[in-house]
Amino acid sequence: MNYGILKEFIADGDTIALFFNVNSIKSVKLMRGGRTDCKYGTFKHDNVIGCRYGDRVEAINSGSGGNRKTKQVKKLGWAHVLYPIPELWTLTLPHRTQILYTADISLIILELDLSPGSRICEAGTGSGSLSHSISRTIYPTGELYTYEFHAERCQAAIKEFLEHGISDIVKCECRDVCCEGFGLVNEVNAVFLDLPSPWLAISHAKSAMSMKGGRIGCFSPCIEQVQRTVKELVLEQFISIETKECLFETLEVKHVNLQSINLDVEELVADDASKDIEEDVDDGFDNIIVDSDKRLNIIQDLADVRCRNITGLNLVPFKTSTIGHTGYLTFATLPPKT
């Protein structure tokens, strides 16, 4: 997963993504003589090594046939071998913690204004989902300093970054930034906090940001966390504070037929109806009311008759409620320091 050297052929030791279908993708590290077993069959690593990324590989299942001396090989499923881009890695990585997914990640990278060469601090490495996407964005001259307070998770992340070829731009350290800070002063363009109590790290984040200022982002599942974070951002003189939320909504296009009413119907019958009413004036006020009701009924009947189907329209109805809440993303700007 070296973003500077996109390989054409698969080699021993590579991490690949076996794509069975949209809902079934598996991340595999290849080894000579190895095998991967799943419900689609057995994939021998030796059959995958040497293939091109994007090739289709067949699964096999070895078993005994009628002749004990003959080993039968039955073909079962198949898969495409894909390069493990960050989006695929997010879907297949081993979960050590809850992770951020592509929808939130894309908004984070946009709001933090990241680009090749950016320097950024990330607090809360977790499973490394966001770290991989950031490393691709800031490649080749940028730097990502990511911090994880849990020692075992930190070591697992360091191993993955090394195996994926991004350890030269991603530096992972075991540290509690809420208490110890980032260990950097006036060095980074942006900071992202994925912590239970991000407000405790905001002053440290301000110290780590460059003299030119920069952007900060925080991920919080609960609105009470957002409130405390915003309060601390205001105290630390951050500006342009915004809280956003990514929600999923499926838009379904429907073809419907609408009815068009001839709006001139009332004008067409108004004269006749009024004449009937004038003729009945001499019979008393009650009859006028009855004839007025009759007039309305006549108008409605004629309107129904003159309704006609028009060409159908393609509409996108919106739901009254949307599900898919993962958390709130709070962003703010630090003005240039004086």
C-alpha cells in the first residue's frame, strides 16, 4: 500500500483485498504456501502471487473422490484481487476499536484543508482507518503524527503502517495527549481529535499548531461532548466554529402520473349556476342556499369529468426522518498567532 509506487503485479508479502461482491470483501496478507479459507472455497496464495491487480482468481476445494489414490479438485467460487486503497482497507481492516468510515473521513479531510505536504496531528489512532486516508492525501512530503494511549493498539498500528509502506510519513506514538500534550510546538497545520474528552486536549492542540494558525476537528458521538468542546474552543480563541453531521439517505426515483384540472371549469358553469340562483330568489333565502350547494356540486362533478392524465413525472420523494448517525464533527479555525 505504497501510494508512491502503484504496483502492477502481486508479490509475496503484499496485502490484498479479495472482492467477492459488494457486501463481501476480505483483506489478506499473502505468504508463499499459504491459503485463505472462506465460504466461497479455498484460495491458495501461490495462485494469487504473480497475478495482476484486478485479475480474477478461482477458489478450489480439495477432497477425496471415489478412488482413494486420486485427489479431486473442485472449483467453487471466485474473487477479484484488488489493490487495498484506503476505502477498501476501511471496509476490511481488523477492528481494534470503533472506526470512522468513508463518509465521515471525506468530510474531515475536506474541512481540515489537507493536501500533499500538510502536517497534521491525530489523537486516537484506534484501528488506523482515518490514518490511512490521511496518509494518501498528504503524500509524498506531508507528515502525520498519530497518537494512541493504549500500548497494544499502538504497536499493532505501527506494524500495519510498516507493512503497508507508509511508515515514512506516518509516525505513531503511545501517548495520552490529554495529559501529556503532543510533544510538538508550532509545527502542524491541522489537528484532529477522536477522543472521549476532546476538550481536554484543545489547549495542547493549539500549542502544536503553527504560527500561521490552522484547522482543528473533533469527532464526538454525543451532543453533550460537542457542547463542552465548543465552549473550550471559544475560550482558546478559535473562530468559525461549526458542527456537522453526515447522514445516509437513499434517494429513490419514482415514476408517477399526475392529474391536471381544467381551471376554467368554474368560469364555464358560473353563468348557468348564477342564472339558476336568480330564478329561485323569489322562492326564499333557504332555496338560495340549497341552490348554492347544488352549484358547488355541479362544479365539482364537471371538474372530475374534465380531469385527465398527463405525462408521467420522475419524482424523488424525501423521507421525513433519516437514520445513520455516527457522530458529530466539530471544526474550527485558529487565527495566526501573535
